[in-house]
Amino acid sequence: MPRSTPHARRRAFTLIELLVVIAIIAILIGILLPSLGRARALGQQTICLANMKQIVTASIAYAQNYNDQIWTSGNWARERLAPGTYGPGLLYDFINLADEVTECPTNKRRGKNNDDSSSGMFGEHLDFDYCMVTYTAGARLSTNISAAYLPAKYPSTARALSFLYEPYLVRYRTLPLFMEESTYWYNDEISDGLWGNWDQVTTRHDDAGMMGSIDGSAELFRAPHGEREETRETLKDFEANDIYVSPRAIQGSWRRLYDGAGYDYGWVNNPK
């Protein structure tokens, strides 16, 4: 009978070889993870842009049914039912699952410092990540109003902008209606769905936030700001008080869009 041949013993990895393999895997993870993180952030940014597009489209749909004018700012997304109690606003008449559309997929309605405690209308910390620009209520779709912002380094507190500042205005393509508000300034403290006064635009999307305008467009708006979103820097940060509008864009006709004393519905169509 032929003698059986014993099985050859398999060679095991040495410690050095295992360490080399682990090092290679670690290097690959280090290369891939940032790319995956960027891809995830880009995906969230795309959804956020689509959310803003739906909101601004809904506001235009409302206007097409109501005298060509954008809805009122007080109940566009929520309506006061009783003191401290709110229900769905006008937005819900034009968008299915509006509670999802008003949530940025990056922030998920969290407050400043990522506070996710439940206190809002939807069981989240904030009611909305996107807010309506105060005093654009009643704007006509056919309006020829010009809009611009004055960089913070040129401080002006006047309701009527001095002609000396007009050369420094940065023009918008058209009138902004919605902004993705910073949780620090002041969406966490004043979660009313409005953007005005000292409110700022978030920097959560590659140092920028979303903006929706009366022409139906939605875009990433990289507003000027200081070093840290958490710190208010009055000579660097873009705020709602920096926006001016004009019916003719001629010298002496620019008026601040936000005014603490308030404007009538539709004032923005003929600012004086």
C-alpha cells in the first residue's frame, strides 16, 4: 500500500505582517472616511436645497390663488390656536408632509450646541430650520422691487439709507423671501418662523445657508460673517437689518426692509 502523504502545515501570518495589514486598512479608512463624509454632507445639502425650493414654490402657489401676493408672515407655517399652542399654518395647504420639508437634514431642528430636547410644535427643539423674511408679506409676484444688502462694515441705523452708502450695496438678483436661519442668531431663542432684525443665516452647509426668492429660485447663500457663528461680530456678520429695498434702484430710494415699528401688509411693493 502506498504511504499516505501528510497534509502540509499552513503558514501563519507573522506579527509584523498582521501589523502591516492593519496599517494599510487604517490608511484606506483614513482616505475614504473624509470622502464619505463629504458625500454625505453634499447629499444633505441637496435635500436642504430641495426643501427650500418646495417652500418658496408653495408661497408662489398661494400668491397665484390670492391676488398675486405672498402670504402673511404670522401664519405661513404655524397658526396660533391658543396662548402657547400652535397648529399647522398655510404651508400645509400646499405641501404634503410640510413638517419634514421645514427640517434641514443636517440640523434636524436642533438648537444651538446641538440641543435636541423636545420643545417645539413637532416634538423637536425647533419648529423650523427655514424662516420667512419679515416684511416681505404681501409682496407681489410681478414686483420690480430691487433688493440688496449693505456689508456690516458700513454700519447704518437709518430707515432710509444715505446716498453715501449706496455704492457699497451688494445687489440680490431679486427679493429674498426665505432664509435658513442660524440657531445661534436667533432661531433657538425666538423660534417664530420669521427672519428679521439681528437674525443671521446659518453656516452649516460649507460655510453657507439656503435662500429662497420671489422668482421661485432656491440657492446656497454664503453670507459675510466673522470667525465663529457662535459669536456675534457686528462689523462682520450679515444680519437681516442689513437688507434694503428700492422700487426704482435710484439714488435716495433705498429703505431698510426690517423695521421694528412694523410695516403694513404689502408695504414692500412700494417702500417709502
